[in-house]
Amino acid sequence: MILTLVVGLWHLPLALFSSRLMWVLLPWLTVILAFLSFLSQGYINSSYGIWAFFVLMVAYVVSSFAGDPRQPVVCWSVAISLTLAAVSYVQRNGRLCYVDQQGKVQTITSGPLRGFTAYGPYLNNFTGLLDFVADHIPEAEPVVCIPHEDPFYAVTGRRSPLPMFIFDRTANPFPPERVLEEAERRQVKWVIVKRVLQFGGLAGETKGLPEVFSEKYSRVARLKGYDILYRSAPAQADSP
């Protein structure tokens, strides 16, 4: 970021006269967006989402060597350095360091999850949930998933009845009571609460949410890793 900012300052006088205004402003845009990402979620939580900006920053800095005989050397040095730096990251599966990687590896060989692989019981639990939903919940009835760390809607073809997609602080600004009110307003009858989380951090993000739904909904099934809640007559209200 610092190197990109220095190069951007060097090229700043050209911004007023260049026909490639976007290219001249690129370092400023990438640095500002990366900095705002750090402010939003912190360094660790934001790092995965801003690699594209990092690549643009590197490309911008290397572009300064255009026409220079040393450009191939610089490009190859950058590429080799990034590759070597990524070896240990890939070997230890650092991209998924935040999920549970304990237990035996499970691989699904049939059905909509064919080819999926994960540690622990999560895939088998999710397969059991899909079977229950297919047998007991009509496709026309909306279903809310809490905290929705599984690709439930993508696999089943259903749509989330709520405006929030996942219940963490980056996507859901509402308190549990407000989420419940919205579910009642949209006449949601079915709620799936995942008890055994692959991403343990979501338990803190959704604190209080399963409890408020349990007060208004009845548990009709307890699957491996999931509770199925149902309410036959939610509050009537108009949906947009």
C-alpha cells in the first residue's frame, strides 16, 4: 500500500493532463478502498476480500517499468516471490483457518452435494437436513436458516424470505427481536437453527437469535446438528 501510494504521488501531476485518468487515479482508489475495508472489519477479517486490490497495486507499480529492459526481471521476481509466499499458506489451508478442521474428511459421492469435501460431520448433517426439508417442508413455504453458514438456498433452489442473507455483524445490523418481527411480518412458518457450527465464531454473532425464535416457534424435529422450528399461525401482515 505504501509503495503504491508513493508511485501514485509521483504520477499525480499527470492526472490533470492525462487521457488515461482512471489509470492515473487507480492507486488512490485501491488504497482508499483497502483502507476503508480495514476500518470496517479490521486487518485480519478484511484480508481475504482485498487481494484483488493488492494485485492491482502490484500491477500499477510494475507498470512504471514499461519499456525498461528490467521489466521482465521485475515481473518474474514479483511472481516468484508471491508464489513462494503462498506455498505454506496453501499447504496449511490458511484460507479456511476460521472453520473447524477436526475429525475425518467426508466426501459426498452422490446427490446435489456430490464432490463436496469437509472435515467433521457437517456434510452428513447437512445431507440429513436436505432430506428432511424435501420430505416435510413444501417448496412454497418460506424457510429461515440461522445462522445460515450452509449453502441451503443455493442447493434447494429456495429463496430467503428475509432481507439479510447471513446473520453476522457485516450483513445483519438488526437485533434478534427485530429479525423476529420481520420473520413474523413475512409470515415465516419454518426456521432451521444450526446447533453444530463449522464456523464457531458465528455463535457469538447470532447470540440471542435462536432464543427469541424458540419463544415464538415450537421445535418439531431435532436432527443431527439442527433444530427444526415451526409456527402454524404467524402474525398476519402485508409483505412488500
